[in-house]
Amino acid sequence: MCGEPRPLLGAGSRPDTAGAQGLPVLCTAVAAFAHRIAGALVEAGADPDRVLPDGTTPLLRAVEGGSPATVTAVLWSRDLREPELRLAQPERERLLAAARHWYGTGAEAELRRRIGTPARPRSAGGPSAPDTAPS
């Protein structure tokens, strides 16, 4: 994903246009962690709460992607109502559960799990510390 969407949106392109995979271009921006583009699309009218065929939403995909900048861009737009006013309790709980998972697991561990890379082995003594033994 590249470029600035505002000229296209200003020329009449619809912010909820489907991309190559049939999903809204907002999902493409979210998947690419292109938070500025995602924010511009939401400000232009793309719906971050739109339920997709797999039952997710662009907002949930942003949270599950783990990028705070992307979540902020999709969640907080000047034209959207506050999340607690526009999202039903079960959806808010689903979003919070996804965010808590990232926080509890840690970014490195979660990314390693997602790509199938084993965790880095730790040394028996833990992280390296400066040598403080007396001379």
C-alpha cells in the first residue's frame, strides 16, 4: 500500500471501496500497518465497525495486529461517536480481550507465535547484567 489517499478521496473515490481480495481498502491499510492511510480512510467515511464475511471488523483486525498507531487511527476519528457509544458491549469485550492478549503475551512472543518461530532461549542467569563483582 502506498501513496496518500486524500487526493483520490477528494476526487470522488469511495473510502469503503473493495480491494483486490474483496475486502474494504481499510483492511488493506490495517494489514499494512499504514496508520495514516487508515486514519484518512476512516475520516473520509470508511466504517471501522463494518462486519466482514469472517465475522471480524477492520477495528478488530487493527487490535489483533498489535499496532497501537493503527488502532488509534481506526478507533478515534473526529467524525465517529465515542467507542462506548457506538460499539455493543460484546464487541467492546472482544476488542479488549484481543488487546489484553497482546499486552499479556508481549509483542515479541506473540509475533514469534504467529510466524511459527520458537522463542529465543534465555541464558540460565537471565539477561546479561554488568559485571559488578568486586575485584
